Amino acid sequence: PICLRPRPARTWREGGGQGLRRGMGRRGGRAGGRGGRGAGNGAGRGGRVGGRQGGAWDGSSGLPGRAAGRGVVGPRSGRSRPVAFSFVDDNGFTLRGDPEHMEDLVLWAGQILAELFRRCKVAKIGFARDKIWAIGFARAKQSWRGPDVVFPDIVFDCPDMPEWHGFCLRVEKELKVLGIVLDKKLTWQAHVKYCTQKARRLLARLRICVRTRWGLGRTVVQRLYKGAVEPVLLNGVTVWGAALKRKGVVKQLRSVQAMAAKAMTRCFKSTRTEVALALAGLPPVDLVGKEVVVLQYTHGIMRRRVEALREGCEWSPHLRFVRETLEEAGVDLQGTFERIMLDHELPYPPLRTAVKVTLGSRDAWAEELLEGARGGRIFTDGSKLEDGSVGAAFVAFNRRGREVGRGLYRLPHYCTVYQAEGLAQRESARWTKEPGRGGEWMVASDSLAVLACLKSGRRMTRLVSEIAQEVEDRHSFVYIPGHQGHEGNEVADQLAKEAANAGIEVEVDVPRAFTRRLAKERTWGVWAQEWRDLEHGSGMDMGEDKAYLRFAPTLEDIKEAVWKGGKAGGHRVLQLLSGHCNLAGYLHSRGKRDGAQCDNCGRGEKEDVEHYLLHCPRWGAQRQEMSDLIVQNDAQASMANMLKEVGRLARFVRSTGRLDF
């Protein structure tokens, strides 16, 4: 895009003051424009032409340069000229101002667009009328609940360009940019609606292949949802995550997710959303979105905002939401977070040191290379004990096999074995640079992951990149399988365990795995509390009809019996656990049957889940296998015991055939 920003500029301006932003205050409106794809061959070369003729700052290629240095003149003198950034084939800019200066704001927007068209015409870059949009953002003290602001349309006044003179550009209320739908007050309701509708269309296609007696299995549906549908629902959540605080947004997202959960479990459409998600093992999508926010703002593309998050960021509702989410997850913002090094942060490719690494496997590794080393040998290892303590160590032997040095290091409890292995290799490389330790050194490590990353030079963390910077031509690395009886490796392994409690304390970046675990623990805690709150909820399941709470008073019970129990006895058992199954009591509540009485025993009792499992004499013979699970006069304890023995419960359901249609 070519972005025009209203700030003091160093490119394409004659001078200027502090700009429209300061002159018109914080409260007010902001107009933005966007140009569509250029016409003809000029669209592909516009950036190159501008880079040669006009020049630009911050790595951008600039506008076509014949008008460079002339600037875009605002409606009033003394205001800063926007800075132009040129990339591919889209153009955009934003302006700010008060509602009292709305006419000047729109006039300036029209002048900028006209000047943009005039300059691009030199490079034979054309613009289509039907691919140009503008949107006005209205902000007030009450944010999205503030008063409405009416933006007049932009009318072009450029007699030197007859094709554009008099053209009226309408200021829209919604605008889609890079898959994100922006609305007038940045409520993100339009974007959530767009994402949910798109996900519903995908799930509608998926449900064609999912039927009660045939179709895709549970695992296949889960993978399709996680890989295709969930990314659609959470597209750009790092930008609009604050909208997850509103109940309406959460309800929209979960209603779509419930479709996937019911397709996985084959539960009835009337099954409660919370129950369907629990039986399917799908965490609520809004909680998953908050996990994404936590990871992106600590280890991902939004990590540059950590400094703003540390300062409190009361000025931004979105950053305030991010900070609250991080604090709820237990993330310490004062620490440093592990991340993948960007290419520009590494040495220039021709100047990078090629690390000599020999990989292998547990069955085939370069043992002869290690035994025939002409110089010294260093063995490294890392260890994480059951109590959570982490240690790293290295031990060095000269060519005669005599130990000449060792190093023991204690890492924070949150570190991984990968980090411990990398730290041991880094410290061993630094140890060889000390006076009197010259010559060739071969480093043997049982961490295949660190060595493979070191050899490829890709997706390196800061710790691995430091290893690559410390090694020299006289260093080489070789893989050695661990716990194979090799003396040097066994010594390093023992030292690493000792270092976990008695080594030199070192600081290491917080790994992504630790932050992910904190985020998932927060998700589990909130989800488990929501399950417990169902007991006091309302709806058709209120009261004694909540069979799922009798089977599983806590979410942990479902996790142990259903998630870890494979298929959990089939979809009929899952329907039984939800309480929505082919029994007279449920069918009567949905208007599918005249009465709720059981037709199999003749007692006139209501046929619900409890009656079917514990009391109906028609199924007494089939119930004998579960007789030891039944507690007299305690239906809830009996049903909880049946869930723990879900295999026997499944055999009972199949033998009776009562739940089949």
C-alpha cells in the first residue's frame, strides 16, 4: 500500500507544523481512503519507478518521483504533509480531526487523493472508480457507544483531470482491508459477523459428509475444524480481541463452534452448546482466541508492544484488554520472552559462520568421527528433574582423555530441556575461547533438535544464534545418542542433574512452551468454572433434567472418561451423557411425543436417563453387568460410577437398543 500519514515528514513536503492531529484534538472523526488495483503495466512497476526517482525513507520505495519534494498541500497552511509509503498495488491513508472541522477533513482527503492520482499518472498507474473506498471512524469518550458522526462524501475538484473531476466518493460505514472488516466505530461487530458467516458456510459443507451411521470420523472432523474453521473465526484476533469481552460476540462465535462439536459427537441439535463442546473436547473458541493473544503479544508478531503493556496502557482499551489477559494467565511482563530471530537481526548472509555439524540417529551416528578426533572433546547435556529444576553442564577432555574443564549452570524453573542443551553448548564454546584453550574442539551433544537448527540456520532462537556467533572454524559439532553407555555423555548427564540444584545461576528467556502452558491453564480454569456454573443456569435443562451434571459434576470427569477413553462407546453414549437422546421424557419435552411415560415397564413413570439406567425392569438382565456400579438410593453416585466405566455403559446401551431409532 501507499500510506499517507498526517505527521511531520521527511519525504515529499515543503515544511509544515504539528499537523491536523494536534490542531483538532483527540475527540472527533478520522477519515481513511483506500485505492484499488492499478490498471495497465504501471501497477507492477510503480514502486520501482518511485524508488529510483523520488527516493523514500524507512525502506519504502516511494511515489513516482517527478513531484518529489513538492509535497501535498493541506487545506490550511502550517499543517504537516503526509508521508507516502509505496509497496505493491494498494494505497491508503488516514486523517484525523474534530467533528467541527469535518468539511476541512473531507476536503483534505479529496486533495490528497487527487494529488496521488496526478503523481501516479506520470508512471502510467491507473485507478478504477469501483475499487476506491473511503471510511470514516467516529470516536468519542464513550468509545463505540458515543454519538454518531456523519461524514460527507468526498467530491473531487480537479479540472486538470477530466476523468476524475466531479467524481463523488462515498464515505462507507464498513470497509474490508486484508480480510479485516472495519466498521465506523471499531466495534468489530461487522468483522465477527463476517467471520461467523464464512465459518458457517464451511461447516455446512462439512456436515454433508457427517451422518449418524456413516461419514467422517470424530478425529477427522476435529482436525478439519482446527485447521480450517477455527482460523477463520479467529482471523485477526490480535487486533479485535477486546471485543471478546462482550457477551454477544462470544455467543456468536460459540454458536458456530457448536456446529462442529455436534458434528463430532453426533449429538442432537438441541444439545446445549457448553455440553456439546465439553463432550467434543473443544475449548470455547473465545478462550482459544485469548490464548492466541497471549502468545502473539509475548512471542509473536505483536511482541514489540510489550513496552507499552508494561507502562499500563490506560490510553488504549485494546492494549488494556491484552494486559488484563496476560495478567490473568500469570505472565510476567518484566521478563524477556523467547522468539525466533528475524533475518535482519542475524549477520549478513555472506558474513555468517558456517557451523560444521554432523547429525545422525540413535542407530546410526558418527562414532568413528568422535573417536578419531584430533583435538579435544566436549560433552554437553541438559536435564530437567521431576521437581521442575533445570540444569545444564559440559565436561571437556583433552586428546589424551584427561578431563581439563567443566561447567555447571542452573536455569529458571520455566526453562525447557531444549534451552538447557543450547545453553550448555553456548557456554562450552565460550569456554574454549579462554586463554590456553586453543586448538580444535569437537562438541558432542545428544540434542538432535538444537544441532539440526544450528546446521540449517533457520528458525533460530536468540540462544541458538549466540551459539552460531561464538563458534569458530576450529569448532565442530557431532550428535551422540544419550543413555547408550558412552562415558563422556554419561558424565555430562550426571553433571547436568547436579547443576539443577548446585550450578551457577543464569537467566534465560521465557520459552514459548511455558507461556502456552500458562495460557492453557487459564483456559482450563475458566472453562471448568463455566461447567460448574451450569448447575445454576437456566433453560430447558434446568432442574433435575441436567443429566450431564449427574454423570460429570466437574469437567475433569469428562476429560478422564470421554477424551481419554477413545470413542467413549459411540455417539449413542454421548447422546445419553448429554441427556438429549431417544427417550420418552426428552421427546415429550421437544413436542415429538404425546406422553413422557415409559412404555417398556408399564409403571407409568417418566422415562428419563435415570429411569432408563437404574429403575426400568425391562432392562434388568442387561443391567447385571453394571450391578456393582449402582449405589442404592443415590442416583448421582451411580451415574458417576457408570461414566468412569464408560466401556460397560456402552455395552449396556448397545444390548438394550433403546436409544436407536
